[in-house]
Amino acid sequence: MPPLLSGGYLRVVLACARRAGLSAGSRGSHGGPGCVRDNPAGSGLLRGELDRFRGITVRLAQLDSLDADSFQRGLQAAVQQWRSEGRIAVWLHIPILQSRFIAPAAALGFRFHHAESDSSTLALWLGEGPSRLPGYATHQVGVAGAVFDENTRKILVVQDRNKLKNMWKFPGGLSEPGEDIGDTAVREVFEETGIESEFRSVLSIRQQHAHPGAFGKSDMYIICRLRPRSLTIRFCQHECLRCEWMALTELASTENATPVTSRAARLLLYGSREGFDKIDLTAEELPAVYTGLFYKLYHRELPDRYKTMAGLD
Ligand SMILES: NC(=O)C1=CN([C@@H]2O[C@H](COP(=O)(O)OP(=O)(O)OC[C@H]3O[C@@H](n4cnc5c(N)ncnc54)[C@H](O)[C@@H]3O)[C@@H](O)[C@H]2O)C=CC1
Ligand SMILES: [Mg+2]
């Protein structure tokens, strides 16, 4: 029997679990000194962190000498322990180089929850009834920039090189993780057309499910109104076939534009004639209450007296 499979090892796992780490406390309380002294190789194996929903998170350490069978037996014992302690779920983070532990975990009922470039996360629901664990990413976010020059009343449009049918659309692309919508629009417009611009507002949001370009996930496509800061086009030959400044009235009436582009062009025409405040969702940064972070809130302009509620009932 491999050393880590010994009764001693299992006792260590369970003792560690009882002592703090796996059964209850915060990360700092995991595994007393006894765990490390008794079994250096296995001591970090199933260290758990309890979350506010009574789930356990385990991040597998480097386990070069541990084979898959031993791991499965250790995990089974730990799961039994967590179940008896009333834990509702186990989240198992497996570094890509430890992927040999995925199959043994799956044999115990774990399923993929998500994967990033160098790790996968498996989950096992231990609670009553069907799993209430939230899914992972459900949408991709694409952002386009409708760059409208109020002096010439022209708008910046491109035709995509990689499409079978070439229709006019706004330059744009996928948002990077952590990137604000307006910043994506400005960046993508610059990368695809060479035009510099500034964010003014969000004009429309399209939600489409089972999107082929989103690996079958849902797609949010957000069109922003931008103001140009330069006018000389130097378009990206890889992505665009054509790029030009087109009269807004022409884009609003041509049949050679995608439906969402036509609709946004008509919105812009309406806004440019009757006031952009009629169509703009503007952005404001506000503090998040619980996390101490900041977020952007997009909505129609709210008159100051309603923002402060001064003198209003
Ligand atoms: N209705 C409309 O007018 C249109 C809306 N969209 C929306 O725009 C967003 C995406 O914008 P894009 O300009 O497509 O993205 P993007 O500008 O971020 O990237 C497009 C480029 O990524 C590369 N690429 C994408 N998929 C690839 C793959 N599977 N293999 C290899 N290379 C690949 C290609 O070089 C491609 O030219 C989505 O939200 C989409 O729904 C895109 C086209 C038209
Ligand atoms: Mg693009």
C-alpha cells in the first residue's frame, strides 16, 4: 500500500479536517502543526476553506508523488467527513499539471464547473435536492463604436473581411476581462480603423442566445456613441475589407447594413436631430456597497434635482 494510503494518512486527513481546516474555520486555521509533522506529503492535499454558503474550497497543492488511486481514496474520506459536517458543496481547484486527479474526482461525482488557462474547477453538490450552485460565465460581451462626426454628419462604418456576406456595420469587438464598455469601444475602433475617439454613451444592447461566435453561449452586443478625435482612416487589413465615413442618412436607409446597425443608425439620426439626451444612456461611476470596489451605472440622464431629491417629495 502506498504510504499516503495508510490508515495513518487517512487519520491525518480526518484529523486535519476536525482540527479546523476542513470542518469549519477560516483559511488561517487549517491544519495544525501536527498535520505537517505527521505527513509532510499529504498535509496540504485537502486543505479546505469554508465559504459563507457552507461550501468547502480545496486548492490542490503540488502532489508529484501521489497517484490517482490514493488521491481518490483520500478525497472519498474527506467528502464523507464534509457531508457528515453538513457542508453543502465542495469546490476542487486542480492545476493543469495535476489533471490526473480529474478522473478520480469525477468518479466520486465531481463535475467540471469551469476552467481557466492553467487550472480547472470541479464542483460536487452535497446539499439537499438538486444543485443550487451558480453556473460559470454565461455570456460574452461584444462592443461596437458608432463614431458620429456632428460637423460632417458622417458615421464611421466597416465591412468585415471574414464574413460571407459583406454588410456595413460599426467597428467593434470583444471586451477584455475587467474592461469598461466605453473603453472597449474606443480601443476596438482604434485597432480596426485607426480613428481616435471618446466615449459619449451607450445606445443599445442586443442579447442573442446560442451564438456560434460565442462557442454556443449567449452574446451581448452593446453599441456605444463615440465622438471622433481624428478623421484619417488607417484600417486593419486583417479584419476589415472596407472602412469609410458614410452619411448617417445613407446608413439609416441602406439595405446593405445589418439590422442592428440600421436600427442604431436610425436612433442616431433621431438623436442628432432632436437631442442626444433622447437616446443616450450615460455612464456614472459609483461605489459598490459591499465590496469597496467601483462600478459604472448606465441610464438616461437624471435631472440634478432628482439625483439629490432636493426640494422633491
Ligand atoms: N450585428 C452586427 O452588426 C455584428 C455584431 N457582432 C458582434 O460583435 C462582437 C464580436 O465582434 P468581432 O468583431 O467579431 O470580434 P473581435 O473584433 O474581438 O475579433 C474578431 C477577430 O478575432 C479573430 N477570431 C475570432 N474568432 C476566431 C476563431 N474562432 N478562430 C480564429 N480567429 C478568430 C479573427 O481574427 C477575427 O477577425 C460580438 O458581440 C458579435 O455579436 C459582430 C459582427 C456583426
Ligand atoms: Mg471586430
